[in-house]
Amino acid sequence: MNGTSKAVSKTKHLIITTTSAAKYGFLLHHYATTKSLAPTTHLHAHLITSGHLSARLLPLLTSSYAACGHISYARKLFDKMPEPPLLAYNTMIRVYTLNGSSREAIQLFVEMLAAGYPRPDKFTFPFVVKACGDLKLLGLGVSVHGLAVTGGVKLETFLGNCLLAMYMNCGEKEVARRVFDAMMERSEVTWNTMISGYCRNGFAEEALKMFKEMVGAGVEPNNATLVSVLPACGHLKDLKCGMEILELVQESGLGSCLPVNNALMDMFAKCGCMTEARLVFDKMDKRDVVTWTTLINGYNWNGDGKKALMLCPLMLLEGIRPNAVTVPSLLSTCADLGLLKQGRCLHGWVLRQKLESDVSVETALIDMYAKCSCIRGSFRVFVKTSRKRTVPWNAILSGCIHNGLATEAIDCFKKMLSESVAPNAASLNSLLPAYARLADLQQAMNIHGYLIRSGFVSKVEASTALIDIYSKCGSLYFAHEIFNGIPEKDKDIFCWSAIIASYGMHGNGEIAVSLFNQMVQLGVVPNEVTFTSVLHACSHSGLVDEGLDLFNFMVGVHQMRPRSNHYTCMVDLLGRAGRLEEAYALITTMPFEPNNAVWGALLGACVIHENVELGELASEWLFKLEPENTGNYVLMAKLYAAAGRWKDAEKTRNMLDGIGIRKNPAHSLIEVRNM
């Protein structure tokens, strides 16, 4: 009888315990779903005091803390489990990934594999794959994908979407497409992931094709789809497709969606349709900082900086505070328009709003002051930066070059290296023009050595800059050696243009023309700069027929509209050869108003060949276009003197005194011990 009583008592206790555990489990699941932190902590305390905190409830309690965002405490509970179950692993991996702690998620997954138990399942792999994608760990992501396949995990929609996002984040669009094609079921997220992935990786055409494929498959686009595909239309300037999407927006009733309207504005702006962009803006019931910034950027892209600046006070009146994206755009407008006063006002506002420590704002301020010819302002901003980031250094280097301070730029670069700030390709693009400006062969060889040691010389941009530097230092041999060292497949139009310009600069027109012909035969399409370089070479070498042939080749074969610098080269070419009437006739056929460079080339040729009549015509235009250029007056006086018209020569020189300007004296430079 006693044995029977004990058995009955034990059974009752087991039933009560099981019932209590189920009740507590239900409550913890509810608290996790509703993200109720306070009830979770109260129940946790009760479980401890009542002695009901069992190994079965510990994973559920961990999940509840994790769902409520208390990750550190969830991890403490996880670490107390001697053998964490799969639920606990999945919970922690999931919460780490979703909260941006991807490295911790991957580390926990590796620990799980090392333990040998439990084995990951279909709920484990998607978040591990997402963590790999967030960190762009392609090799590890491929391995995890392989584990999922060998582990028999089916390619369900959720896992497939995570794989697509991972491969797209790592730039593997072809692999992403293969995964997409292998998926039996696709959701809207699947299509959107592919479209946005193509856009982010610069494959706008593929993004549009995928969008059309999606519509053709009968999948209705949603807000996320339109926000993903509209940037592709803007990138391609495909206004027709953009208008079709606008019709879709209006038909589907998505016109009230703020992100969609922002994307529409951006698309219209990039297509050059600011009227349509403004129409979308004006119809919006609600606007955020992205809306205003998009419109400001749109006006900037389309060359209407004044309208962009006018939006700033309107934005503030609406209660929208410019952010670290808006402010650099406004500062860029001030820089482009040379509006130093407005730029300083913005700087003051930035200081009051405590935005000055943002790296993009710092960089924009340095750039604005430099482009407004206030390099001291640039340095004042620069010295207050952390100076451990590369971007502000790049901005100050570029600012020095913009203001003709080559020596200061080189000194800044040396200080950058001494402070252990690693330069990047943009740093060198900003710096290398300083060496070309100095034209110091020893300095050129020094930077060449640095480029070799640092590995930057393998980049075609750096090699192109070295070609220009050595040619301006008078060393065509070194320039051509650099050019020959560039692999044939990497020789782009810029390095060809640089070597052609080098020979033209040194009066070797025949070689410049030969290089141009060689370039064309190799299938490299010349651009405006290339034609300017080769025409300039012909001009300085007296290759009149070759120059005329090249000009006709540019207009006839390449259908390229000549710019003012091309006409300047041709006028100079014909003028130097004494064919002044032809040079003037060419000027009269120009489809736009000739500038001072064109008339200056004609005047220079008239002085050489003592043609007073055309010289007077050219000087008349030059005195209007650039009245303070003393060189034009001196040239015209010299022409009159050569023709024996001494009174006119004296009268022209007296014009300088009449308008209150003086000819700057010439000067020479020599270098002694780097001074």
C-alpha cells in the first residue's frame, strides 16, 4: 500500500510539473511574439524562486530575451546550457544576424559545427547565409551553401532569397541567376532581390530585363519593386521605361508611397526632366529629408545650382532638417558657383547642428573653400578633422592642386604618410598633378619609386599620370617606357591620349600622328581630348595636311562635333603655315561664338606673318572678350611696329595705361638644393 501511494504521488507530481512546464512554455512563446521584456523578466524570476527553471524552459527563455532585444542576457542563458538544443542555436544565430552582429552569428555557427550536435536545419542556414552576405564573405558563403545542399536542405523560397542576396552582395550576379533559375517557388522578395542586386552592381539593363520578366510572369510589383527598378531607368536615362512605371504606379494606387515618389523624382532628375521631378514633388502630401535632398541633387545634376540653394530655406520652413547627405550637396553647389558667402553661412549652420564631425560634411567643406579660392578656410576645417581617415586628406590635396599649390600638396602628402594614413587611388589622382605642375625630374622619380613600392604603379591611372609627369619634366624616354610597360589589354584612351600629347608637346608631331594611327588600328576609339592632343601636335610641327585630314576624320568618320579647342588648334595650324585667309574662313563657319583662344591664335599668326588687317579684326574681338589681358595689347603693338605704323603701336600701348593695367614682367626659375 505504501509503495502504491508513493507511485501515485510521483505520478501526480510529474503531471503537475509537465502541465506547469507547458503553461510556462506557452507564456514564454507569447512574450517572445509580443516582445514583452518586463513580463519575461518577471516570469524568469518566478521560475528561479519556484524551482521550475528546467532545461526544457531554458531555450524558450533564451528565445524570449533575444526576441525582446536583450541579446547579452540571452547569450548568458545560452552559455549556461551544457548542450544547447537546435532551437537555442537558431535563436542566437538569427538574432545576431538581424541585429548586425554577423561575425558573432558566423562564429556561433562554426562552434555548432565543431560540437557535432545539433545539426543545422532549414531554419539555421538562411541566417548564416545572410551573415556571410552582409560581410561579403563569398568563400564562406559558398561553403555554407554547399553544406546546405549536402545536408539535404531543400532550396525553399526563404533560403533561396538569402542566397540570392548573399551572391548579389558579393557581386556574383551569374551565380545568383543560377540560384534564381533553380528555385521552384519565387516570391515578390525573390524578384525584388534580383532587381535591386543588378542595380547595386551596376547592371541596370539586366535589372530592367528582370523587371519585365517579373511582369511577364504575372507577379504584381510592389513598393519595393518600384524603388529597386526606378534607379535602373535613371542610370540608363530610359525615360520611356520610367514613364511606363509611372503609369503602373498610378494604376496600382502606389502614388501615395513616399519611397516610390522619391525614386520617381530621382529617375526624372537623372533623365534631365526637372519639370516632371518638380511636379511629383509638388503633388506629394508628405515629404521627408530624402525627398528634399533628391530634388536638390536633381537641380545640381542639371546645372541649376541656384534653384538647389533656394530649396534650403523652404526645407527648413517645412520643419525638415538637412542631414549629412543634404549638406554636402548644398556645399557642392556653393563650390561650383563660387558662392563663398553662402558656403560660410552653411558652415555656421553645420556647426550649430553639430554635423561638422561627419566625414562627408568635412570633405565638402574643405572642397567648397578650396574651389572658392579660400584655401585657408580649407586648412582651418582640415586641422579640426580626426586626420586618421583618408577622405579629408584627399580633399585637401585636391584643394591645393585647384589653387596651384603644388609644393603644398606634396608636403601634405608626406605628412599624410608620416601620420600613418594609408593613401588610396583617389589620393594619388589628387596628388600626381602636383608633380606635373612642378616639372621637377628628381621629384618625379621619387614619386615613381613610391608608386612602385606601394603597388599603385600597376594601376593604369597611375601610369597615365606618370606619362604626363615625365613628359612635362622633359623626359620623353621615361614617358614612353611607362607607356610600353602598360599591358596592351589595359591601354585605354586616356593613356594613349597622354603619350600622344607628350610627343606633341615636344614638337614631335610625326610620332604623335603615328601613335594616333596605331591607336585607331588597335580599335581604341579616340575622344575629344585625343583629337585635341594630335591636332596640337600637328600645329606645333607644321603638319598642315595631316592636321586637316585628322580634323575631317573627326567630323566625317567619328561624327564628332568639334569644340572650341579643336578650332583653336586648326586656326593655329593654318595660321602658323601662313594660310591666314583659310584660318579666318574656318572661324566664320564655327557653329558657336568664337572665344578668346580662337581669336588669340589668329592674332598670334598675324604677328608672325605681319597681316595687319586680320590682326586688327582679331584684336578688336580680343579687347572685348578679355580687356585686361595685357598680352593682346602687346602683340597688336608689335604687329603695328613691324608694319611701320608707329603711331598706332604707341596708341595701342597707351591703351594699357588708359584702362589702368600693366604688363607683368617675365621671370625665370632655377632650383638649388630643392629651393
